[in-house]
Amino acid sequence: MRAVIQRVSRASVTIKNTIKSEIGHGLLVLVGIEESDNASDIEWLCNKIVQLRIFNDSNEVMNLSVKETGGSILAISQFTLHAKTRKGNRPSYIRAAPPDVAIPLYNDFVRVLSGVLGKEIGTGEFGAMMQIELVNDGPVTIIIDTKEKE
């Protein structure tokens, strides 16, 4: 699994001109799923996301997690995070899991992430054309790949 995590002041996802989910202070998480991903990748990534100390404490030092600040999370599935651009100009998405594999893993990711955070998270809609709006706070953007956890 690959995730792009952005600390946001606010974020929302719109599908067919209707806001599906929106959050205030928290994290926008774009997650790409590979066919080789499994439950241990989900567990590790969800714990890492919720425990990332990327929010400022009273001394303006990034020392607090989203959970400690009471922030929210908006998680969006994004297969393009696995784009390969080495050859030519048209990206290849061969490493991205097909929907029959990715949808259950994404749903498990959302369920586990909500559990670790201790509250429901916002989501998009798998496979839908979505418009994501965000105000990146900092800016702070972190990329995590479960294949690089060791």
C-alpha cells in the first residue's frame, strides 16, 4: 500500500456535484492498493498514519498525532499512486490492484483506520470520478509505502 498523507485545515470530496465527505482540521489520506497488499499492510499503515506526529504542540513543534489533536481523516482510494513512468510518457498502472482485490482491501483499510482513530472517517467512492479540495496546512505532505517498512 502506498499513501500520500497531507495535513489539512480542511478537505472535501465531491462526486457528481455533491459533497460526499468533508473534514476540518486533520489528514487527507490518498491510498493506492497493490495486489500483494494484505491485512498486515493495512494494520501497519493505519497505525502509522494515526500515530504520525505531524501536528504542532504548544511550542509550535510537530509533536502531536491526529488522534491527540482530535482531528479527522478523509481517506480516498487512488490507484494512480502506483503509476510507473520509467518508459514513455503514458503511465502504466500494472502494479495497482484490480477492483475485485482493491475494493475489499480499501473497505478494510477504512474500517481499521476508523477503529485506530476512534471515530468514523470520511471517504470517497471507489472507482468514482471525484473532485478533492483541500487546504494543505504547513504544507505538510508525507509519503509512506508499506513495501518500505523494513
